[in-house]
Amino acid sequence: MALLRNLSVCLAVVLGVLLHASPAMAQTPVSCGAVVAGYLDGVHAGSEWLEVIGTRVVSRGVFGFSSFTMQDAFQIETTPLHTAPAAGRADFIASRSGSSAYTGYFHEVFPGRGNGDEDRWQFWIARSGAVSLRSVTWNGAWASVQNVTCYTGDTGQLVVVGTTVTPGFGMDFWTFVMRRNYLI
């Protein structure tokens, strides 16, 4: 339990530093659409899927919570986080959907809850760079991620930062880091 709480605190601190970094430290945003379109049909044509990791920080209730993504069907009850098998399931796959987008499913893990509760989501990133999410667990409608800003990581990853608003509950801050992959 302490490991989960420590992981939660570390994720919140890292996200806080990224969101509040000084302008001198900030990277220059890139066009989300140009990068995704490049994966679909540019010099990287043939990128059949994206490997994705993500986090969410929410200010709700007394304090809020943080969560992170794991592969679809991940269950903390059967694969504890402090094990090698869990490390192997830390990313999820968003597969190419024709020439217009990548989509995939992930499980959201809540380290602060301590009850092994996970939610299933569907992820969509379009050629334009627009990102949408849908809670499968709660039978939710598609929600567009707002205020999307993209950056490139040090080794060519695409970093996507944005927000969603849940009526009556406030704003959620999402960060996804993805890299292209392809069949040989």
C-alpha cells in the first residue's frame, strides 16, 4: 500500500512540475495533427500502432486523486504493481483505425484507493491531433479532451497534455506519452 501511495505522490509531483515549469524550462509545442498525420501516412507510414502511457490528476472531494493507465484488462488484484509482470503491462496499444486515427483500450488504476478498483476506458487520437476518451466502465459518452497541447519527447515520443471536464466534479488533467511502432 505504501508503494502505491508513493507512486501516486511521485506522479502528482512530476505532473505538477511539468504543468508549472518556468517558461525557460518549457519545450516548444508542436502540431499534434502534423505528428499524428505523419504516423499515418508521412515518412513513418506503416505505423500500425502506438504504445501509450498516461496519467490523470483530478482535484475533487477533499483533496483529489491521481491515476495512471495500464494495458487493457489489467487487474491489480492479480498482478500487483511491485512485480515484474506489472512493469511489462505498463503501456497500452492504440491500433491504427484506417487512415484517420489510432484507438485502443486501457485500464485506469487508482493507487490511492487501496481497493483494487480499476476503470476501463477507450482512447482515440485523430489525424487532426484531436483526442477523445470514453469511460467503458461507466458506459460514458465520448468526451473531447480540451486545451490539447503537444510536445516531442527527447527520443521522438509524442507528449499530449489536455483536460476534460466532468459536470459537477470539476476538471481532469490528462497526460499521454506515445511512441509509434510498426510491423516489419
